[in-house]
Amino acid sequence: MSGNHVTCEEVIEQLFAFLDQELEGDYSAEIARHLERCRDCFTRADFEKRLRAKVRAAGTARAPDRLQQRVREMFSRFG
């Protein structure tokens, strides 16, 4: 996988591992350099970062009481 330049396909395939900082240093650096040069891949990576931040933030919000009640009712019907 590693080489002088990573392709857009490689970046997209490895994007989640890159964002999770699960790649080796040199390969991660190659992807970071690619993202600096490639607007399409940068836009995709930026979207994924923002989406993750929104999901994290939503995970800390409390659901409205009515929604909680509807979910409990649904589970009681199927449980």
C-alpha cells in the first residue's frame, strides 16, 4: 500500500482508519499529504470528521420524554 503517492481510491479505502489514527506513521503522513493536495478527498474527509462530531454531540443529548416513552412502548410490544 505504501509508496510515493497514495491514490484517491486508497485514501477512501483507508479514510476511517486514518481518521481513527490507526495507520502507521509513514502511511498516515502520505494520506495527510494527499488530503492537502486533493480537494475531492479533502472534502470527503472533512465531511466524515464533521459527521462524527455531530454524532458524538448527539450522543450526549437527552431524547425528549415523549420519544423515550414511544421507544419503551415499542420495545414492550416486541419484547
